[in-house]
Amino acid sequence: MRPIGRGISALVLVSALLCTVGMAQEQSEQHANTSEWLRNQAESGTSEGRVILLDQAIQGYAEAQFMLGDMYRGGVGATRDMAQARHWYQAAAAQGHSMALESLRILASDGDSAAFYILGVLSRDGRGVPRDLVAARQAFHWASEGGHILAHFAEAELMANGMGGAVDELAALRSYLQTVRLASAALGSPVAENISATLDQSRALAQYWMGRTYLTGHGGVVQNTAAAAGLFESAARDGVAQAQYELGRLFARGRGVPHDPMKATAWFEKAVAQGLRAADEEIAGIKSELK
């Protein structure tokens, strides 16, 4: 016969779990109702409602993030801004919000290359959906056909490493170089069409130019100095002199990275060694400040 104490303990545990699930469901329903009320307030022009809804979204509530995406997409209660709409849809979809994911799919089906790119990122990273590298590679391809700069690079990464399909280094090389062409053109500094580079060199060049787009917010990329710093560092470590110079400038000014004159000087010196004389002036400026 099973000990009574163990049976009672199991019963208590199950009851506690059922109670917890019930409370969670009730809290979820209450939150959804609250978010719906806040959206109504925001759409009616109540600034307080918009502020609180935004605060909920920033705190990570998927329903609030989805509602913000809807508001920015429709221009109701907020100025229409598709970049913001996609941003909040992505945040919610990454948490498994099915309606946010469907909204991204609808945008993509309408030819929105940025939405295709986001769907690729979600599938590649397994965020909010099962990880599916085949689907990610296809989504990046469709986004790149629409001229999406980051999608070209993302697709190249998968092709170069045989992820989501066969290794295709030639196609990866072409995509890396197309990233360079599109990013440089978006920044008003188009490079030559006939770039000669190995696969690794083309990857590093692509990272440098993507860093430039993140630094300035050009080419349909949302400005993000920290992301720019990460890309510059990767390219700088692969020997791209301009990336070494740009990374040095960020360290010298504390933009996207901690202010660090010593690291700035080290990167400027590497750029100088490759003939980039503008880095000499930066080093002189740092020495003058440290006196």
C-alpha cells in the first residue's frame, strides 16, 4: 500500500500547480484587458495611455508590444512609422505572440523586404518559432531580392557555412560584395563595381560598411552605435584599416563603447601602420588631452 503521506503530498503539489496555472491565466487575461484599454486610450489621443502602453512594451509585455506595432502601422494614436511597427512586431513575435508573427508575414507577403529579414532572423535564432535554418535562408534570400542590406550579409553567412542548405562560397562572396555595394551607395560613397577580394576579405569589408550604416542610420538601418562598434571591431580584427580608424574614434569619444583613450590609440596605430594618415591626427589629439 502506498504511504498516505506521499499521496497527500502529491495531492497538495498538484493542487498548488493547478492554482498557479489558474492565477497565471487570470493574470494574463487581466493584462490583456488592461493593454486593450490602454490602446483605446492611446488611439483616442490620451497621452497618458500612450506613455503607459509604451512603458509596458519596454518592460517586455508582448501584448503591449503588438499593440504598439499596430498603432505605428496604422498611424492611429501615433504617427505612422513602419520601422517602429516592425520593431515592436518583432519584439512581440520573439516571445511567441502569434498575431505579431502573422502581422510580419502579411507585411512580407506584400513585398516588405524588412519584414522578410525579421522573419529570417526569428527562424535563424529560434526566437518565438522553432529554429529553422532552411526557412531562415529562404527568407533572407527573398529580403535580399528586395535590396535589404542586412539580408544580403545574413544570407551570405548561411551560404558560406552551409547552414540551411549546401555550402556555396561563390554565392556567399557575391552576397558579401553586394552588401558592400548597397551600403556604400546608401552612404553616398559608392565603391567600384569590380571589387577584387577573397571570401574572408569580402566579409570583413561588408562588416565595415554595415557598421557605417548602423553608425549613421542610413540604408534603411535603424541607427545603433553599439552595433556599429561590434561590426567595426570584427572588421578591424580582420585588418580593415578604415574599420580600425572608426573603432578608434568610437573609443576616443565613448560612443557605443566605454571611453578608453588607450584602446583608441591602439586601434589608431594599427590604422596608421596601414597608411591611414588621418589616424595620426587622432593620436595627436588624444596625447594633447592627456597632458
